[in-house]
Amino acid sequence: MEVERGGLRPRGRTLVRVAVVALGLSVALGAGVWAGRNLVAERLEAVRAGADFERSYADLVEAVVPAVVYVEVERRQEMAQLPEEMPIPPELRRFFRRFFGPDFDPFRRPPGQPPERRLEAVGSGFIIDEVGHVVTNAHVARDAERITVTLNDGTKLAAKVVGLDEKTDLAVLKLESDGPFPYVEFGDSDRVRVGDKIIAVGNPFGLGGTVTAGIVSATKRELGVGPYDDFIQIDAPINRGNSGGPTFNLDGEVIGVNSMIFSPTGGNVGIGFAIAANLAKEVVTQLIEKGKVQRGWLGVLIQPVDEDIAQALGLDEARGALVSRVEPDTPAAGAGIQPGDVIVGFDGTPVEGPRDLAKKVARAGPGHVARIEIIREGERRTLEVKLGELPAEVATAQEPVQERAAGAAELGMRVAVLDQELRQRFEIPEGVEGLVILEVDPDGPAAEKGLQPGDVIADAGGRPVRSVADLRAAVRAAEKAGRRAVLLRVFRGEQPRFVALPLARE
């Protein structure tokens, strides 16, 4: 997947703006004049009253395009400093000097090399209120020293960054000029259906006011970009320069903020992704009010519950978020959440998996007292947790750990009690205790689960293991309970995870 990142170019290069008029789906449009009123709202009333979208999108486009802008960001980038003399083999130096003269040295840093250069990022955006707040992508606005926003009528205005949120790739700018400005509004992205007609407006390759049309291809896409992913997939062509531009429904509401494309070649192949409007609304509101986004925080590392883990824990279904570690001095630790707990409910709503829990916790916000339903040793319990604020340095603590596929007859590994010699041999951190894996059968279930020499089994069946006998007892207990797997808590370095190791072939 290739992610749009604004299209960086060295300062001095000029983008040629070409006015394009076409009968197809890509159209370049002229400006609107607002003269103290929201021209967008007025025109949309007429569009909603009776536009013929089978024939043309022109009325809709004419209504919304005055609120779409072109964003140019100037930023400074430090140049990598080459050493005075790079460690190059003498034979290679002699080779170059033999053919190009005794003073020739291509590996020496050029004299007077500038410490930095200036780059420009380009993208799109849209105005969301009459005072001139502009929504765009964080990857367009980050590290900005100077921002120029070009309105649809060609007017250029300076802008400043109000706030940006890297986790959702959203930013808010403020036009440094008196309004009122024409603006568009967010719609309800939860009501978007696959197959809905949409249009996207932006400035691909600097071609201002370009419109493309298509349909919604999918909703609620999670692309692994961050723990709060919520993308609408569209087939309306978007390219470099569309970043931060709006995707509209036929009512002229913004249902998504264009953010990235899937492309093996760098060009458009008909798969684009827009940040869902409901997520964007939450983030944009906080950025305008506070300049940053405050998210709730539990302080746990969680992973998915697969079928084997569900079996090992005696759960009815593979659902919820399994706690593999609880950080000390965190809200989760204070509330009594423990490794091995499966979080299945949050404030009365089911938790489907790790990402679902991460979104619920983040949305609830710091200071919220949450009712968290867990399953511990087969029993359901409800704990009250006062959420903290997510610190930037632990932003990935709620991301899921991916498991490999399982399925084999025996444990398939050789273990030993962890002593100081083995700790040094495998570079196992102090504080990690248990059985260290010495050898893994490449055809056994341990290997299929991704276990490897140096991993430490800290718990088995919910109880600490400090001897081989402890591990054997946990296996026997699982077999006696009729379970097909035994649940292990395994450390690799300082990072724990749960692994459900099958006991017998089916």
C-alpha cells in the first residue's frame, strides 16, 4: 500500500495549474462568491430540492466547491551531515584517484554543504465554519513553518496550525483573515452504505478544484495504520494532492477525509481510503477546543482471543480482549485488572476485540469512570476503572498482538528452569521468571505458534510456573477439564503475550 504523504517537492519548483473542463467524472471548476453569507448552504438547499444525479453532479459540485481549498506547506528539513572522511577502503580511493587525479575524492563532504533545505508539502482541505477553520491531513501540515491556503477563486491566504493528531492523520488550520467564509458540514458516516454514490474534491498534482465521482466500496476498514482506524473505502479516483480533501455524499455532507490510496505503482488503481466523518468530527472538535486530542487510557497490553485461546480459557466464543500485561501505576492496575483477564464489556456494551476496546477507551476520555466486564477463571466480574490520559510514549500499549495459526499434537519443545547462566545466554531481562525454552521442534505446535528458544514461559493455565513439574501439572489440569489447549503466558524480552498451545490433534 502506498500512503499519500502530500507530495514533497524542493522549493522553487512551480506547480502548473491547468483548468480542466471535461464531460467525464473529472472536472476543474471556477470560484464562488460568498459576500457575507454561506453560499454552500444556500446552494445545497436547491440541490436537495430536486437535483437529477442520473444526469449530472454539476449542481452539487457548484454548491460545495467554494469550501474546498488547496494547501501548500513550507517546512525545513535538516540535511544529513556527512563526515569529513568516510570509512572507505583504501583500494577504492586509489582506484578513483588513479583515473581522476590525486585530489579527486567522491567520498569527501562537499565544502559549504548547507545544513538544511526547504521543502513544500501540498494537499487539499475544506473549510468547516464561517470563521475559517480548515480540516486537512496531519501528514500535510506537520512541521509547518509557513502555510498558504488557496481558495477556489484563487485568493491566497496565510494559515496557522491549530492542532494536529498523528494517530488519526488529521489536522486543523485557521485562516488568518476575517470571514465569513463558505463552509461545509460533516455528515453521519455510520449511515453510509456500500454502494452509495459519492464525489471527491481536491487538488491532485496541483490541478485545483478537481472533482471525481464513484461509490462507497466498503466501510469500517481497519488498515493497521493506528489503533483508531476507521476508513471508508471509495473508488472515486484520488491521487497525490488529494490528501486532506473531502468526500461528499449526494446531500453535500462530508462523509470522509481523503487520506491514502492503495497502489502497487504509485498511481490510482481505484482503491482509496477516507477517514470516516464521525471519527473526524470527534478529533476536529478537540483540536479546535484544546489544540490536542485527549484519549482515555487503561494501561494494559491486550491481544485478540482466537479459537484456541477461547478453548484454553473455557470461553463460549472467541471474543473480547485478552490482557497480556498490566503496566504498574496505571488505572488498570489500580482497579485490579490482571494478566489473563478477558475484557468482554465496556460501559454495558460488548467488546468485540482489542481495537474495539481501544476505541471505546479512547472515546470515553480521561477521568471517565468506566464499568469494565471481565472473565477471570471462568467467572464474570465487573470492575470500575477511572481512566487516565493516554501518554504519547505508550500510545501503542493497546495495539493487538498478532497470533500465528495453531494445531498440533504435542508441546514440541524442551524447557529448563531459568537460572543466571541461561539468563545471560539468552539475554533475558531481570524480573522475568519461569521456564526458558531451549529447543523447539520445527514440526511441533510450539513452532507453529511462533515460540522460539529464549522465550520464557511465565504462567501456564493461569498459574506461575517455576519448574517443569508446574508445567506438567498445568497440562494435566487442562486435559482433565476437557480442554484442547493449555494457555501459556510467554515473555520474549520484556514483551509478554498469551499462546494457546494445543494438547492433541483433532
